[in-house]
Amino acid sequence: MSLAQFAPWHLETARAWLGQRERFAHAWLIHGTAGIGKLDFAAAAAASLLCEAPRQGLACGACPACAWVASGNHPDLRRIRPDALALEEGAEAAEAAEEGAEPAAGTGSKKAPSKEIRIDQIRSLESWFNTATHRGGWRVALIYPAQALNTVAANALLKVLEEPPANTVFLMVADAPDRLLPTLVSRCRRLPLAMPDAATALAWLQAQDVAQAADWLAAAGGAPLAARRLAAQADSPVPAWLSSLAQTLAAARATDVGTLAEALEKLPAAEWLDTLQRFFTDLNLAAHGAAVRYYPSLAQATEATARRAQPAQLAETGRWITRQRALAGHPLNAKLFAHAALQRVVLSCQG
């Protein structure tokens, strides 16, 4: 592991914020658009709070505390996140157990890792709160994504924050505060993080050796870390199935919904629904004479489709796709789900 770093566009905010540590609040909600570096910010902030020789308020990277944080072994730092996310990050089984993960039920059976933060993970912190900090400094609990707290866990955390343990800072990371328990939000100071401007984000992506940086940045809605992640996971900023769909719609040709549905059923529903959401945002922008946002390489086809379609139908279908996002994780028939969505899309784009 390595020590987390603040994104360049958040450095000034970090220095100003961490410069107030003598009057630091016990709980912070770090929020902003997905993919701009909120988790990196929170992790770098945790390292800075635990650092024994901070420089301009930021972690020095050289003291024993920084070495422990970088190795994932600092006793005064706990990461609370869903088990599924911990596994994605490569967390060891011992760490999962330490943070309250439940054993699999039944001999030889395997339990799917939870996508929620559970109450036992919050309760597992009690003994940690009741011991002295390792070096007499801060104790930091990093909780992310905060919207993964289930209702019972959120209420348990709320009780902790009502009488916060001494020398402890809670750093919660969320995309949108309105998705959290309002009483929990009321117990935190809010720290909104800004999206970088396009030039800064593009320069950073190019420095990361991301090819087609501008197109990836557009596909990610201007969020540079999301753009880098997309570029690492996919072959093109515009999925082949979407390019085919857009060109067919623009030419007013019959769309082979069945073949497209076969392609989509192999993908996670959340992935292709997100893509359709972005495409319909572009269609709605084009319908009102505005420049497309997400897929500039499809601008000509998008504008041609938008000219022929009814704006009200495009807007309603865009809202419908957003509602389907709630079904993305349900055990539906993947091909039928994709087929129904594509039929709705095609009908709404006809004049």
C-alpha cells in the first residue's frame, strides 16, 4: 500500500481545512460529485491527522505514523466500509473480522459479502473507543460510502456521535448528503468538495497516460478519477452497442432490439443503465439546442435523433431510465429487462 494523496484540485481546500485542527469538529461529512477524489481526500486527511510531523498540515510521509498508515497497520485508524468493497480493495480476512464481518453461515457454506455497512461493524468500534490512542494523538474512523450504512447501523452511529468519544474524528464520505439519515447529517460538519475545471482534469488525465482523455472525461461527466477508472475498464469511451444504437436511431432504421439485448444481458444492469442515462441526457440537451455533454463523438447522430423525436417523450424516457436504476441489483431476467428498456428507448426516439 502507499500513502493516499490529495488530488491537485483539492490541495488548497485540504490545507485550509486541516489548518484548523485545534478546533476540529468530531465528525465530518465529505461530499461531492462521484469520481472527483473524495475517498482519496478522506484517506489523505486521516493520514495527515495521524501524522507526527505534518508539513503545512499535510502528512509528512516519513514519520512512523505515516509508515503505519501506508502499510494499513496504524492502530488509531479504522476503515468502515461494506464487506464487498473491502474485498475489492484487497482487505485481508483478518481485517474484515476486526471490523465486524460475520462468518459464513453453515459448515462449508459461503455467504455473499454484504454491500451494506452493518450495525455489528459500528458496534465493533466500542472497545477501540474505550482504549487510549496509541501515540496520544487522534483516533480516526473513516466511513465510506456513508450511504451504504443501513438504517440500523446509521442509528447506532448516530448514538455514538451524540456523545462522541474523546480524541476521535469521524470522516464520512458520500456522494449526496440527501441520501443519508437527516439526523446523522445534522451531527456532522459538512465539507463539500468541488469538481475540477475541465482544463485541470484533462491535464491530470493526460499526466496519467490516459489515451483519448477528453472523450473519457466527457463520458465520466467531467469527473477525472471516474474517467481514469472507465478507461482502465473499457476499450472505448463509447460502448460499441451504444454507438450502434445511436447510428441506427439517427438514420431512422429499424433497430435490432433482440441482438442489442443479447449484448446487454452480459453486462451488469447498472452499467448499461448508467450509459443510457448519459445518452438520454445528451438527447435532451440536443433537443433544446444545447451541446451534448457525455458522448461528443456521437454528437451528430444524437442531434439528428433529437430533431426527429418529441422532447416530452425524450424527457419522460430519461426519467423512466432513472427509475429503472433502482432495479439494477434485483434478480431479474437480464435479457428481458434489457429488451424492455431498449424497446422503450427506441419508441421514444421515433418522431
